[in-house]
Amino acid sequence: MCGIAAIIKFGTSLHDDAIIRMTKRLHHRGPDACGSVRLPDCHLGNARLKIIDLVTGDQPMTDAEKRYWITFNGEIYNYRQLRVDLLERGHIFNTASDTEVVMIAYKEWGVKCLDRFRGMFSFAIWDSREKQIFAARDHLGEKPLYYAMVDDALIIASEIKAIIASGMIHPRLSLRAVDAYLATGYVLPDRSIYENVSSLPPGHYMQWKSGLIAVRRYWEPRFLNLPLSIDDASEKLRFLLRQSIRRHMVSDVPVGAFLSGGLDSSTIVALAQKEAGNAMETFTVGFGSYINESRYARLVADKYQTRHHEIDLGDPPVGELFERMAAIYDEPFADSSNIPTYLISQYARRFVKVVLSGDGGDELFGGYCWYAYLAASEHITSTRLQWLVLRMLSRAVRDRVNRLRIYSIAAGLTCKGDDIWSRSVLFNQHLGINERRGLWAGRSQGIFASVPDEKYIPSSGVRGVDRSFYFDLTTYLPGDILVKVDRAAMANGLETRLPFLDRDVVEFALSLPAALKIKDEQTKIVLRKAFSEYWPAELVTRKKLGFSVPVHMWLRRPDMQALAKRIFRKDSALRHLLPGVDPRQASILRHSTWILLTLGAWLDYQNISA
């Protein structure tokens, strides 16, 4: 795991210290080694966290002929098998690293090498003979890659802060990206918060030569709906996830695991401990008596005899941590669980360099509550009056009748969206278009567009609730969940690995009919069938909590109220950007307040006044 940087510019000499500044700015991602190389027309940098090949794996790296040069971030879990294949084809290796395998695989197979990789990655390969660069990002976007074109130069880095550190670019705030952030709480994965900095989308590669850039897609979710029985599907899933765990355990340093006590992380720990030679280190976080899954995590840890660690955040310094997030996340990011993710990563780093995590299980196997609502909305028609009556009835019994609750919410969705994809978008928006118009207060001309826009819409062949799965796999997962985990963990020099996102597991999950994932209020049907015997009995029927934090309690805290007073003041950067912000918002204990505070704190940290 590393931070990567590159500058390509023809015809004029590059400033030697630009790549050094960029690489140093990524030191948190790779505190074990820092390297750079200055070639004609191309400078490469790498900040390395040593996980595989601790001795000879430093970067940037070149091949025997010194034609190809690579800076690489991530892990290729099947690199040993690929190395054997490449040796049989006559290639020579100078290291035992997966980085060299990526470079030689590109040398042998070109762009098609991407379909052979099983792992998480972002990398850039410079071809010194052809004077061109090839860069790519893994299929779902576990590892980030940003780039910027400045005159005839191309700048690439793992994080935006490194691009800015080059000194070659003055970032310009994108108002359209800000508006999309207000809707979703995160920056969409095909863009950045700046007009002149781009994000290479997940499942894409980039080629640059002679100042011309081409970005192409090599992978996207394909829903096949194969006619498998529940028994056959669960058997295949057990095989593939075990295979994924074996791949994700490949490491030259010990591997631990986050353990929340939920079904996904419990499955990962159960399978991983069976593969590990020694007791794994496992880690759990809680919030005193308010939100605490430690008891359930302890049941799993005891069952599999892991070396378990618990951290109870109780009453953390939320105001201080809130502002620290503005520095860690180069863009406004309002998922409040980034704070506990950061703290548990900080704690886990005292014991290990690598942890497994259960992220991705919900998006692949139907773990979120909204899938039931959206699936139900496909089969009902409702007027606004019928919806209001259903919701009144459900609320009258405090939403305790599951079927009534599901159908009352589904009725509302049918009134608001034409199909399941648009309903999924609406369900996951925090601030609707009218609320955002009010915040912009006349500045909105040319800003609004569909959020997300047309490029995120699945083809007509994707039907039913699969359209919601498509939204989550292309938007919510890479834009929110994977950004949260990567930045929070890498800020502490900790590598996170997500076995559910193994490409073979993902493609199998996409091949299953939705009926094997959700039905009425049942969730993760095939996952439960495949792994329930691995879980302590108390986990099987417990209600899903998710990795949530007590936002409404945190917003009441004196330190957060003081911060809100500063951010919502009349002359603040936030009020300058969004003239319609009402300072009374500080007293509204809702996630929309958290979204605005996050944006304001980020503007202050970046010293931006738009």
C-alpha cells in the first residue's frame, strides 16, 4: 500500500523538487520508504507502506531494459500465480513484489492485464520509449487516483493534496460538485470538488501521449440473473469467499481484522481465522451505552479465539476530530462514521499494518433497508393521498408492523420517482433540489443537474431492484464507503483489505437474481444460507445497526455548537458560498446540519471563499 505521484511534461525541464513535495505530502500513506526518479519528460514518486517484499520492493521500479517505470498503490493478491505465468513466457524478475508483476504483466498483455488482476490498485506506468503513460484504477475504486492537466503537463497522485503540493496548479472550486455534495454528502466518484482536478473513475484506465489523454472503461457491473437454486448459490458463495480470504491473507506482515459484530465482518473473521496460523488481532469500537456492538463482536472473537481488542470512544473530542477530518479528506465528506473509522484505524495501527474489513457485503447481497422499500415500490401504484394515509397508519403504531412500514415508504417512493434507479437516488439524497436552491439563493444558474447524472444510469437491461444495486455499486460504495475507509485508514498508515470486493465474488453476486438476496423484510438471504453456521446464535436474528454514530447528540455538544456558530456566521466562507444558509440551522439536530458544517469546516481549512 502506497501513495503515488507522477508529473509528465515534454520539451521543458521539470522542477526537481515538485515530485519530492508531492511524495512527501503522501508520507502518511507510506511511512516506511519514500522514493522518486527523474527521467526525461517524466518524474515519478512513491511513499511506501511495506507489506509484500519488504526488502526489494521499493519504488518507483523499472524493468531490466529500463523501458518501463512504475509507481504502484495497492495489492495484487494473485501476483504469485501471475508471476509463474510470466516466468513461463520468458520474463525475468528482479524482486519478489507484486509491483513488478503489474509492470511485467502490462509489458506482456497491455491493457488486457487489468482483467487478470485480483486485487485493489491504482498505478501509473511510464513507457520511456514511446513517451506515454498508462494509469489504471481497480474495478470498484478501493484505491484512489486523481489527475490534472496543466498546459501541456499531466499530474497524477493518490490524493488531491499531493497534486496541489506540486505547485503547478491553482485549484478552482466546482460549484456543480458542491451541489452534488449537498445532495449526497460526498463528492461523486467520477469527479473532484475542483473544476481542474479529475478523478479517474473506478474500473477505468487512462492513456496519455503527446499531450492527448484518453479515459476508457474496462469493467462495469453486469447483472446476469442466472437460474441458481439457493443451495447451489450458497455453496458457490462459500467457495468463492474462502478463495478470496486466502488471497487477502497474502502478506509478509501480520493481518488483523475489524470486527463490528455484524454479519459481514463476523463472516470475514470466521473464515480468516481458519486460514491464519496464529490467533488474529481483531478490533471493535463502541460509543459507551449509546451505540455499542462490542458484546456481539466479543461473541465472535471468543468463538474463534482471536486476540481481541476493544476501544470505547465514550465521549471523544468531537469538535477537534471534526476539524481534523477536513485535513484528512481533501474534499468535503459528510459520512459521520469517518470519525470512528479514523479512531479504530489509529488504534489498530499500534498492533498491525493490515486489517480485513467486511465492507461491500451490504451492496452485493442486499443488506440495506432501502432495498426492501425499493423492491416493494416496483409492485405497487400509489397516489400521494394513499401514501400519506399509509404513513400515518404506520407511524401510529410506531413503525412496528414491518409490512406496513415497508409498503408505506414504498408508496412514497412511487410518488416521487419513475423507476427504481431514480427512487434509489431520491432515497439517498439528504438535501433535495428545492432545499439546495434555497441555499444557493440565486447563485444556482448552471449549477443544477441530475444528481447523479446520466452516466450513472444503468442500461435498460438492468431491471427491478438490480437498478438500485447498480446505483450503490457505482455511486455510494466508491463515493462514500471506500473513500471513508481509505482516507481514515491511510491517514494512520494502515492498509485495509475488503474480501467481499474480490472481483470473482463481485461478479458472482451480480449473477444472482435479486430474490436470492432480498424478499420482503428478509435481507442477505444467500449470505445467511451460506454462513449462518459460522455465526454465534445471537447474531443471526439481531437487528442491523450499521457503523453509525450519535450525530444528534454530537451536534448538541458545546464544542460543536461553538464550531457551528463560527461556520454559520454572516461573514463566513460557507455563507459567502451559500448565501441562503440560515444561522438557525445550528440548532437543527439533523444530518443536513452535519453536511453544511462539514462543507464549512473544509472551506475554512482550505482557505476558500467562492
